[in-house]
Amino acid sequence: MDKITKFLDNPVVKKAHDIFLKTAPQLTEKFIYGGIGFFLNKIQVGGIYVSHNHISITFSQGKSFDDPQCLLLGSGKYRGYIKIH
């Protein structure tokens, strides 16, 4: 079993994974930084990372998203993420 397949055993990870690929089927994926990275033209655009007490769903340009409910976390200039406990 490869590392991505093992991650997909978690139903929240599986759902987030499916949403990434349904929204942008042209994405490629690889196991990177301890999670699943999603790439468009070899540039990482997002990822799913599992910690012992939460799952982070990251967006490389998340700070540019319209986020009226302020759901995206992160203090950086570009990357935004959602943390699911």
C-alpha cells in the first residue's frame, strides 16, 4: 500500500481529496512533507496533512480567496489553511 492510499483510509482525508480532484481534475498528486500535495503544472497548489489531533487542508494561494467567514487560517502572505479537529 502506498502512502497516499494509506492516508485515504481516513474518511475526512478521502472527502477532501475527492473535492480537490473533482474541482480540478487536471491536478497531479504526490506524497510530500508528510501529506498529500496537489500540483498544477508542477507547482503545488494545495495539500492535505494529518497531525495527531487535526487535519490541515492547505491552499498555496489561499490568502487571495474570498473568505467572508474568515475560515482560512495562516499568518503568511500567500498560504491559507483550514484546520479540522
